[in-house]
Amino acid sequence: MRRQGESSNLAKALRLSSEFVAGIVLGGLIGWGIDHFAGSSPWGLIVFLLLGFAAGTLNAMRSAGLVAERGTGKKD
Amino acid sequence: MDPIHQFNITKFYILGHIGGHEIAITNSALFMFAAVAIIIGGMLIATARRSLVPGRAQSVVETSYEFVADMVRQSAGESGMKFFPLVFTLFSFILVLNMFGMIPGLFAVTSHIVVTVFLSLVVFLTVVIYGFWHNGFKFLKLFVPSGVPVYILPLIVAIEVMSFFSRPISHSVRLFANILAGHITLKVFAGFVALLGGLGIAGWVGALLPLALTVALTALELLVAFLQAYVFAILTCIYLNDAIHPGH
């Protein structure tokens, strides 16, 4: 049985891109929300978009198996 | 001919109103009920005989049990088996709904993001609630990787938290986007066949290419329908693993 749905390259590409985009979207939403309610525009958006970018990169690298799983020291 | 038309929600029977919102049995709800009925009915019928040497239907059920059980054991460990009912329910529910979508004329429930977001929130809340209940505040160690210098720790923790909260997004969008894009592509290519066919004899010859592509895409979409149910289930196991063993 093939593992992790990595059987096709298309599935892998979709998986990695959705992981990456999810981080950025979440960062953008949080930043925009903070600006909207705290009136700190544009700093919330800038900070959280960058954080979201980092989180998205971490997500993508983790699901590609390049970074150790969270909480553990071991590489997987 | 409109490729989006197939995703329309139609109301069949209006049950009543809650807080100004209409509560109705829609085609989406109807297909979900049908999926649950097929899964439960199929399981009950297939396992009714309980023969030692399984028949065809019984071995399908047994194989799917083994398939999901292996997935849970490998990704979440032996103690993850307490979540087997959740994972098996999600897997079979999504698989049957995706397969419904592949039958021409039927409605693809998983092409609506509200459905997939709810499914992924069920998983996310299970992870958070069970994680805190099982581990207490040690669950927060999930966000603190070991061996990181103190001066960049706040940044790393912030990134880890963001990464954790982006999971339900990627979890739900992946399923929704795959099914939505697949169905639109199929509809567009199938639409080309009819459009070209309207041009006469030369059109029918030209229509062979999109027709062949539609057949090939249907096969691909069948694979995607299975694969996305599988990916959803295996990610559920991986996320549950964090709740069961945070920080090891």
C-alpha cells in the first residue's frame, strides 16, 4: 500500500502548496483583524503576514519531511 | 453548460426557522444522509453472516477495517486506536461522498467548503480538547521545540502557534479545492464536446480530443476522490498523534 498519498506528484504538489498558502492566509486574516479592531494599520498586517509566511514555510517543509516533527528532536 | 451550476444548493423541504435562518433539507443534506445510510447499511449487511471465511462483501469491510486500523497504528501509535471510530467515520464518510460526486448527475457534497471546514474543525477541536485533557499544560510543550536558543524562542513559538492554527485551513481547503477543481475541469471539457459537436461533421471529429480527455480525467478524478479521503484520514491521524504524545 502506498503511503501518505505521495503516490502521485500532483497530489504532493497540491499538498505542499495548500500547506504553504494556509499559513499565509491565516497570517493575513489575523493581521487584518488586529488592525481592524485595534486601529494599528498597517503594522498588524505586516507583522502577522511575515509570521504567517514563516509558518507556511515551516508547514510545507514539515510535510515534505525536511524539518523534524513538532515537539520532538528527531528528524523524520 | 455553466460549469458552476452543478454546485447549486437546492432546498427540498423547509423544516422551520431558527433565529431568522431557514433550516431546510437541501440536496447537500440529502446526500449526506444517503452516505450515512449506505455506510451503515452496507456494514450491517456485509457483516451479518459473520462467516469465518468471508464472502465478497464481508472481505471488503474487513479490508477497509484493516486499512484504516493500520493507518491509525502507524501514524498515531497503538494508543491512537481509541480514535479509530473517528478516523474510520471520517474516511468512509468522505470516500462515499466523493464517490457520489463521481456519478454523473449526483451532487458532490465535499465541493462545498462549509462541509470540509466543519469536518476539519471536528478534528482540530478533538486534538485541542483531548490534548489538554490528556496532558494538561504539558500539551503546550508542543509549541516549544527543544534545543532552541532563548533569544529567538518567542519568535519560534509564535511561528509554531501560527503553524498549528493554520492546520484546519489547509486540512479543509485541500479536500474542497481538489473536488471543486476536478469537477469544474470535467464539466468544462465535457462542455467542449457538445460545443464542437454543434459545428457539424468536422466538429464531431474535433470533439474526439476533449472526449478522450474527459474519459482520462474521469479516471484521474476517481483516483483523486479516493486519495483525498485517504489524505484527510491520515492527516487526522498525524494531528491526533500530537494530542496523544506532545513532545514525547
